[in-house]
Amino acid sequence: MTCLICNGPATAIDADEDYLERACPKCGHYRITGAALVLIKAHGWHFDVELARKWIADNQASGMIPIIDSHQAPRLIDV
């Protein structure tokens, strides 16, 4: 599988139908909602890799798996 942030190799984690979950050695362990994926694809957006990695790292500190939803995704795109 590939990372949804950097497109590098990542491990896909079994998730429910509401989100995809990845563990990337460079980006970290995260989830992204189906709504966020639709939004990203509809606009042809790509993640700002460094910004997304920092956001994931900052949000892993809480002990929860960070979830990129349709509200967070636009804040992490490469402009």
C-alpha cells in the first residue's frame, strides 16, 4: 500500500468503511475519512507533506490516532 500523504510505502490497517488508516514510516500512523478523500480528489489537491507530517506528529502526542477529516484536509494541502 501507499501513504496517502507522501505516496511512499505504508502499511494499510484494517479500518471501517468511514475512513482509511495507514502507518507510514515517514509520516506516522493516521486515519483519513472518506469525506476528506472525496474532497481532496474532487479538487485535485495534494497534501503539503511537511505540514501534514507535523500535524500528525503533534496530534499523536494525545495518544489517539490522528484523523484527517474534511475540515482538517484543506488546511494540510499544498497550495
